[in-house]
Amino acid sequence: MKKKKENIKTTNKRLQELIEVVKQADENKLSVLMPTLEDMVFLENQIEEIKTKEHFVCNPRNPKQIKKTDAHGMYLKLKQSYNNSLKIVLMALRGIETEINDGLDDFMEQFKNL
């Protein structure tokens, strides 16, 4: 029960952090992005929990034979869902100027008018 309460506190804290990031960028988009932010926090918790599980199992009779567990498949699916949610948030906040310029935007600009 104590662990569940700590999880809820951590979840609420993380959600508040994400909400603050969106508010600083564009408060008008917060209501639209709120369900995605909630999903992201849920997925983060699930990913952390599934990281503790075994992802691969060795055959004791044949150590060269390794099988992926269900946890591995779930981890990949959860990460993909999380990355998709992150892309949605980043695209919605695209207008934010960042200090880091990795050159990708400049590169993509070349192909914009083709």
C-alpha cells in the first residue's frame, strides 16, 4: 500500500512537470495535450516497472539458444507508444525556439521546396 501511494505521488509530480513545460510553451495547447501527457506519465511508469523483468531467457541445455520473453515484447511496444506520444507533444510545441541546433532543421529545409 505504501509503494502504491509513493507511485501516485511520483506520477502526480511527473504530470505536473510536463504540464509546466507545456504551459511555458503555449498554455492554449495544454487542454488538447492533457490526455497525451497523462498517457506519457502512465507509460513511463509501466516502462520502469517492466525494466525490472527478464527480457531474455537462455536454454539451460543449450546456452546458444536465447528466447525473448513477453516482457521484452511489452517493453518494445510501450517504448514505441511513449515515443509516439512524445512526438505528438513535440510537434504541437514545435514553435518553441531551442538553444540547441543539431542541423536537422537546416537539412530538412533544403527539401521543403522540392
